Amino acid sequence: MEIAWFHSHLLHLNSGGTRFVFETCHGLSQTYHHDVTIYCDTASEESMQHERELDIKLVELDTSSTNS
């Protein structure tokens, strides 16, 4: 089964929401062998590294800044 998960941002690995997304997607992938892709607007370099370690696909949709 292919699963697409959208989360607005993955900025801090120590935050509850980011941790929940990664742990749940990793569990779906490892336990049930689902093909999981996480889509988000922005992701930190730390999050990008973590997704590579967990072998989960992560797609960053919008890397532009609105802080101009």
C-alpha cells in the first residue's frame, strides 16, 4: 500500500508532532511494509538526515521564505 502523509513542517526532531510523524511512518513501513512518503512545506536538515536513516521518503514542497 502506498501512503502519503502531509505535515506542515518538520523542523525539530524533539517536538512531539515531528517525532509522532516519523515514528508512525517508520512503523507503517517496517511492520506492514507500506510505501510511505511524507510531504511537508519545510523540513530542517536534521529532519532530512533522520528520514534517510529511517529509509522514509520525504518531499519538501515549499522551500521559499515568507520572512522577507
